[in-house]
Amino acid sequence: MNIETWRSFLLINEVGSIAKAAELSFQSSQGLNYIITTLENELGAALFERHRKGVKLTKFGEAILEDVKNLIETDDEIRRKINYMLQLQTHNLRIGIVNSLNIIYAPIIFEYYNNNDLDVHLFIEEFSSPQLNKAIKEGRMDIGFSFDCYPSDNLSKVLLTEEGWCLLCNKSNPLAAKTEVNFEDLCGHKIAIANHNYKDFDYITNLCRRRNINLEIMLAFATGDKSVVSFLEKDIGVMLCATYIARAFLKEHDFCAVPIREDLETYHSCLLYRHETEIPRNLLELITYIQEQL
């Protein structure tokens, strides 16, 4: 027996038919039936009950079902790890970045690899936080830059930044003249949150509701979106964001950042990678470089 035989076992159980499983796996039904019959003969027990309308697991098949699923999952994990190491050997690195962090990290990453003349082919793609977690777990991305508000049992993280909040606004906005602001100061202003997939909306809304403060929070913007630049340049409203996100905007635009005088949760960003995956030395050096630049 081999791993592909067990994959066939799971597929047959899933679709309830040897003929259908054969069609989906591009085999003949006779050939697939022979494979399963050979497996059953080796084990000395029938795994499926055959009927005219299909098949179903016997008590023996049901007894090993979870074990087979774990076996396949382990095989997939081994293949992903080997694939990851082969890609590193061929100098390919797939990096996922959540939308609102792309404006921060992409320039630093490119700068690091250009300055150090490293022979690495970079592929960078934007994701929402949940989508990025999934892409790393499935092996479609090697590492990711995200927020720590979407924990995953299958991913490890390295903390990159731990900063507070600030208000980003046009210099002509009255709030720009303040040394710091609180939620009461924001009443009457349209407010953008840094990332519509992040938990900020519920967090800020609930805090204000408990204090009977009615803020007009707009959730239509991601920090990398040009529309948020227009939103601020035209002084339509202001944006709540982490201080390191504000610093990135201030490098490119003539805005003003005002500290928030509220007891708010610390803003975290982190590098994500799969459990039990060794971080190559050049990535550890990249992490150090990013922390120095922020």
C-alpha cells in the first residue's frame, strides 16, 4: 500500500462511489476497484460495503478513517516543508502582506534586498488578514506580514512593532492644531479606520458606545488605497491608525499626525510563518532591518 491508495480511500468515502471517485481522479473504475480490493486483501478486512447505488464504510473502514486523514495531512505537511526548502535553495521568496501594511513593509523589503545585493526573486502579494493566514498554512506564501489579531494554531509569529494610535489629518483641519485629541474631540468629523478587515471598527465603536460618544466612523478605506489619500487631502475627514502607519504617510504626504489621548490596546504587527519551519538567516536579518527602519 502507498499514500495514493489512502488518498483514494478518502475520496471514495467522500463521494460514496468508486465509479465517481475514479472519474474525479482520472482512473478507470475497474482499476480503482482493484486498488481498493488489493488494499483490503492486504489488511485482511473489507473497508467498504458495495451496493448498487454506491459504497459506504464498514466498521473497519470507520475505525481507521481519522487515522488515514491524519496520515494524509502529515504527508501534505512534509511535502509543503520540502517545497519551502527547495524554493529557498532556488532563491524564490513569496511574501504576503495585509493590505494596510503594504505601504509600510513593501518599500523596506525591496530596499533591504537591493542594498544587500541578494540574489532572491521576490514575489509580494496583498491579502486580508484571514486570507493571508490561510495562504501561509496552505503553502502558497512562505511568510507574511500581518496584525496579531487573527491568531492561528498553525502559524508562528515574530513581533515587529508595538505602538500606539494617532490621528492622521490634513494640516488645515482644526484638529491639527491640537497637541493631542480624545474621542470627544472627534465628534462631528468623518473618520476612516486603517483596514476594514481589522478589528478596529468594533473595538473603537464599543469603547465610544460605553461612554455615549457618537462617532461617524467610515470603514471604506485601506491605508494603501489612493482613496484614503484623497479623503485626507480634500479634508473630508480624518483617519485613526497606528503611529508607524502614520509615519509612512508623512514620508509621502504633507499631513499631520496627532497623538490619541485614550487608554487603547497596543497596536501590533508581526511576521508570520508556518510552525516548525526554520527561518533562514537572511530573513532574520530582514526582521532586524525592518525593526530598525520603523
